[in-house]
Amino acid sequence: MRPCLPLLLVSLVLPSGPALTAADRSPSPAPTVAERLLVRGLEERRAYDILGSLLKAAPSRMSGSPGAAAAVEWGRKTMEELGLETRLEAVTVKAWRRGTAEARILKSPKGGAAVPLAAAGLGNSVGTPAAGITARVVEVNSFDELDALGEKVKGKIVFFNRPMNRTYLNPFRAYGEAGDQRYAGAGRAAVHGAVAVLVRSLTDRLDPHPRTGMMAYPETGERIPALAVSTLDADLLSLRLKEEPDLKVFYRTDCSPLPDAPSHNVIGQITGTEKPEEVILLGAHLDAWDLSPGAHDDGGGCAQVLEALRLIKALDLKPKRTIRGVLFMCEEFGGQGGRQYAQAEARRGEKHLAAIESDAGVEMPLGFGIRADEAVVQAFQKHLPLVETFGMFFIRRGYGGVDIDPLRESGTVTIGLATDAQRYFVYQHGALDTLDKVDERQIELGAAAMAALACALAEEGLPAVP
Amino acid sequence: MRPCLPLLLVSLVLPSGPALTAADRSPSPAPTVAERLLVRGLEERRAYDILGSLLKAAPSRMSGSPGAAAAVEWGRKTMEELGLETRLEAVTVKAWRRGTAEARILKSPKGGAAVPLAAAGLGNSVGTPAAGITARVVEVNSFDELDALGEKVKGKIVFFNRPMNRTYLNPFRAYGEAGDQRYAGAGRAAVHGAVAVLVRSLTDRLDPHPRTGMMAYPETGERIPALAVSTLDADLLSLRLKEEPDLKVFYRTDCSPLPDAPSHNVIGQITGTEKPEEVILLGAHLDAWDLSPGAHDDGGGCAQVLEALRLIKALDLKPKRTIRGVLFMCEEFGGQGGRQYAQAEARRGEKHLAAIESDAGVEMPLGFGIRADEAVVQAFQKHLPLVETFGMFFIRRGYGGVDIDPLRESGTVTIGLATDAQRYFVYQHGALDTLDKVDERQIELGAAAMAALACALAEEGLPAVP
């Protein structure tokens, strides 16, 4: 039978994808800088390779660890190979030893089976006595519930099990709302005499992987250990507790805070031809939690910073103002690298107009979020056509980034690359944040968009606020 | 040392993610239908489970195959379980036998090694003689190049090796431009006396997986076989040809077109309470290429159609007009199911106002594309707030879908769910289109958005064009 040619060709040529954007209308008589960056980036797709190189050189790079030092060395070497003016800036960072962690439901006299729980220390946690702790478990979903129990948690393990609210469109909101358990749960439980805490992992998925992340203790009070437990085992433990409220858990970890350690932020730049002292910063953080290769958080961001600079050099663009890439150390333990960068002696005589950070995962870039007044955000709308060149949709109020936030004190406009975050909490701080989860085109689009915005700001300065 | 509490809390609560949208501002005093669909969808996330169920019931479901019949039965059963008014509509579809395929570079007298090539028959291709073909290979990048060679390809295998243009922002454009080789290459090469064709797989990635897809022969002329070869092996063959232009390839396949076969479109609906004869159609296609589980193409679309209907029922919404889900058969072989649906006797007395198809992969939904005049697209902007509820950005001109396109003849507005397509050609028509590539939240957002738009149109009818 004769196939229906016209329909079939239509199906090849006119599929349901996004409409063509400026960069897809060819031949463009005089492509813009943004279009040239897009084409060059998509042709070469080096951001993915750069990320692969980082993950090979420093697969584990927790702040203060030998792996973090390897990452610094990788950053320095890679920047030099890219022909950037490269240097290290010394910073003092937090350090911590993960050691081992073990949690298991004990076999009960009534016949309940022993079950190991997938658990991992939360960053900054102290350890248990060497012999471990055996104790009953109290499950709570909020600090209010904990405080209402008061003395009843004494001598027990507090199990914080409030899930991330998966009905929010923005998963970061759910993360923010559930994060108090991880961050401050141990301190709050200790007030009532608890001996340790187990915290449901901060992911909106059910899986067997514990997610780590920063916790902190109040200045005063008992310091008790804190382990994250996988969401699957959190559900299991919760079910077992309903059947057998007096079950006991064995809990042991030898994790331990370590003294502050020396490390570096890694800096590579293209110095401005006309106003070298005025800086547009591109930033990401080099450290990553040790349970994770950190492909999205934030190896991918580092790769985008380097790729953005590589593209600018490859096109032989000569920015009037300095475009500087900074790979920050110690974001995960509280942003020490970013704070020390902002306060460093070397900042004297420099003026950072804007800083653009990629630290929300490297999936499809959707826009830029600016932490500034609405008037500034409005003024930035002049760059919307540039942003749309990369298939992105918006410039709006948002958060810049942990590492660049301290620059706001001296008037820098901080800007975050906003990406599709629907999968982000599959990856963050756990074993699933691997290279194969990163798409070559998506990471490249983010890198090229950062390059384009940096070039525009380096050329024109900040848009004038009326 | 005292951790810097305020900064750390900021990093939890205000990350670089997308700005909050309407659905994230809670408590909403009177949530819209769209907001209710969003929340219910994200809470239950059933689209992913429905897709998993399809892939288990009919992991291989090429048009005309026993697997396709299993998919029809799965669709019918699932729709009944969801409480939809369910029926099958008979259609006649194309069928084809893949059989086996083999292509290898032969050991050359000069010492070049024998190398097997990862190859697979293109849908609709005829086979070789049983003993196979041994022939020299001519590489071309376009039909112009082929035609210029003319008689020189006689007795040879033509190797179409033009890659998809990866510099386009919209990968569908690159697909459309490279697709002629796959679709019409065999017919064009036969004109000059070629004995077979090898076609570079239609993906913008380098990997070892051949991608299949539809090809067709002209009404007259020799029918020669067509195999797709993986992009990695296409590059390999191209390199080998540069070293040794007279190398030979052994090429054998027993694939074969089969007689047209009976099958079904699967229909399930919620009948309108006021205007039951007016229909808002939600569509996707049930068939998938047999080399692929078809998770994105288009099992995911089918799951979204079913999930959209499930959500509408779960919220006990009573649409004034009929909302009908159709799982079409035989999209991949030319859209037979869609054409026969549009022309069926059962369409008499029905008026399809709009049809919404999901067939561009089920990654992050970005908007809706409408195949209609600009005035219609403008009128649809009234639904932009609804669309933004799901974190989507636009309603604009675009393509509806192969299956629903024939409905345009009777005035139906066809609408395609537009998704982030950057990774789509990793998956399409090959082994990588598996369930693990689908994200539970992304697929659900698309389903809920389709449900919301269908409900709005069922309630209000088409927006008035000024």
C-alpha cells in the first residue's frame, strides 16, 4: 500500500516540541554573541566532559578532606589549561569525619525480626560511645510534637519523620519546610534528654539511599548524634513502631567534628580590557557531600562555570570588564568559602557588579533568579531576549546562591541560574547524584546562558534602574 | 565553633530554584480546579505507576504485533478499572516483521579487521536474499551528493551518514532535517542501482544503540532493504572508509512487510452532563517501536491520558462536555489509527472542539503548542494562568500531534503538550527509552495540566476569537 507521504513528513518536521526560537531561525545574518555562544556550546558540548573530569579526579570531595584538596588541584589545573589567569585564595573551612554508622531494629522478645536501617551521619554530628546506644524510639513529626512530649523522650532516640510535602510545585519549598528536622533536630531533642536522633532523609522519593547534609548544635547544651535514615527505612521503622511501640534500636557511629582546616577557593578569570577592576563573577561550589559524586550538587555548576569561560575564550570575546570564575570551597558546611571570599583583602580595589551562581542542579535551565529589589529585576528585563536565546523563559526575583550571597553587602547583584528542579531531590546529598543523571545538552545550555549574561554585563555594566 | 545559623537557614529556605507559583502560595482560600488537580496529582503520582503497568503488560507493542493486542487489552482493562465508559474501535493497521538483521565490515585482504556493526531494520523495510549481500559501501551526506554520484553507487550499499545538527536549540528541527535519509533514503538510492542502504541512527548522541523508525518506498521502483546503524558504528564505518574506501560489508536481514492487520483504538470517557456530544479529546499512541519499551514514546503519553481522566474522576468533577481519552494505535507506521478515528462512522453526531495530545516525551512540561491561526492562539491566552499553575510557561503556535491532526479537517483545535525535549533523542525508537528515564513528578505535572485544560474547555467551550 502506498504510505501517506505528506502526513509522515509532517510528523518528522513539525513535532510537538517547543516552537523555534531565534537561534533556530537560520541563517542568521549577524548572529548575536548569545547565539554564537549557544551554537558553539551545543556543537562542542564540553561542560559534560569537564564534569566527568572532575568526578574522576575528585569523586569524593567533602570540605576539609583529601578529596577536596584534589578537587582544588583539579580546578587550578583545568583553569590553567583553559588559558585563564588562575590563582588560589586560601580559606579556612570546616571539617568532619564520617567514620561508620549503624542503626538496626533489634529482635524483639515478642518475635519481631531484627532489621538493619540504611543510615548515615549528618554532617557535623558527634558520635556515640564506642559501644553504641540501645534505646527505645519516639517518632515525631514536628518540634511542637517533640516539645509536647517533653520528658517522655528522655533516654530515647527521637525519630523525626515528617516527609517533604510533595504537593508543592517547587520542591525547594518542601525541602525548606522539612529541613529543620535535619538541621536543628538533635539540639531540640537533647533539650528533653534524648540520647540520639534519626532523621528521615530529605527527599520526596521512596528509595533505600540515606541523604546526608549539614546539621548544627546550639552553642550550649548536650550534643547528641544525628543519623539520616533512608525514606524507605523511615517508613518501615514507622510501621514497626505502630505494631510494637517499645521496640529498641541499636545505634552506633564514630563520626566526629574535626578542627578547622586550610583549603582554597579556586579562581580563574579573563581580565577586562577597559575596566579590569569591575568584576562579573560566575560561581559554583567545589565541595560535595562524601556520600555522593555530586554531579548535580555542585560538580555540574563548577563545570558550567569553566565551560562558560572556555566558550568566551573560544569565541575570542574580549570583555571590557573582568569575568571571573570562582569555584568556592565549603558551601555544604555553611558557606565559609563564599564568606571569606567576600571579606578577603584581595577584594580591595575590586568592584563586583554582579555574581551569577549555578547551584540548583544542572537540568534544563529555565531562567535567572535575582535577589534584588523589584526595580532591579525590572531593569534586567532588557536581557530577556538574550535569555530566550537559550530556550529559557524568565528573569525574576529569586535567590542568587549561598556562595555569592555575602557579596550583597558590598552592593553586588546576585543572580542564580534557575533550572527545572523536579528531580533535584532524587539526587541531592546521596548516592544517586551521578554523572549519568546529567544531560549533555541541558548542562551546556546553562553554561552558555551564564556566559552570555556575563558577557552582556561585562560589556554594558548593570542595567540602569530608572 | 558556632555555626552561622541565619545563613544556613537561608540556604535551606531560599535556594536558587524557580520562584513560587500560585500553587505554592498556601493556604489558598479557594483553590482553583487546576490547583486541586495539581495537588491531587503530586500527592498520588499515579501516572508513573500507570506507565509501569503498561510496560509490564506490553513491553513490546509494535503495530500489528501480539504485543500491540496486549496493549489494547491493557488499555481497555485499565480504563474500566478507572470507571470510565470504555470501548474499543476497530482499525486496520500496518504490520511488519523485524526478523533479524546483521551488518559487518569484512576482513580486508590488506589486514583491516572484521567488525560487526550495531544495526536494525527500519520499519517497513524489505529483506535481503537469504544468503545476504556482500558489497562495497558509498558514504553520502545528502540526496544531492547521492544524485551527483549517480551510476557510481550501482551494486553498492549506500551509507547515509548526515548527523542530526546538534547546534539547534530545538532537537525536533534537527530530527526533521536529518529524517529524509531514514524515510526516503532507500527509494532514492535504488534509483541509482544501489543494493541496500545503511542509515545513521536519528539521535544527536554517540552511543551503541541503533534507532529504528518508519521508512517508505516510492510507489514504483526497486525496493531495497534499509538498516539503521548506531551512531558510534556510523562514525567507525566512516573512519574505516577513509582508510580503505573499497572495504566490503556483509549485510543480511529477513525483515518483511506483512499484510495489514486488525487492531483497535482504545476509548474511555467521562460523558458530559450538558453537551455530551461535544468532545474534548485527550490522546496519545499505544503502539511503540519494538526495539524500545517506549516509556517516553509514547507509553508516558498514554499514562498521562489515563491519569488525567483518573484525576478528574477522583475530584468528582462533572464536566459539561465529554472528556474522552483515546489511546491510538499505529502512530509509528503513519498514523493509521488517528486517521481512521477521524473518519469513523462513530464520529457522526459528535463535535470535537479540541484535542490535546502528549507525544513529545514526558519530561518537564513547558507549555501547550496549538496548531491554529494566531487569532485562536491569542484567544487561548486566557488559559495562561491555568497553565502557569503547573510551572509551565506558554501557550503558543505549535504542532498538536500526529494522531489528532486528521481531526483538524472537521474544525477541531489540535493542541500538543510541549515538554523539555533536550533529551528526547536519547530515548526515541531505541533501547534507552526505559521506565527509569521517566520522572514521577514531571510525568504527573503533564497529566494534571492536560486534565486542567480539558476541564476548562469542557466547562467553557473554546475561547471566543474576537
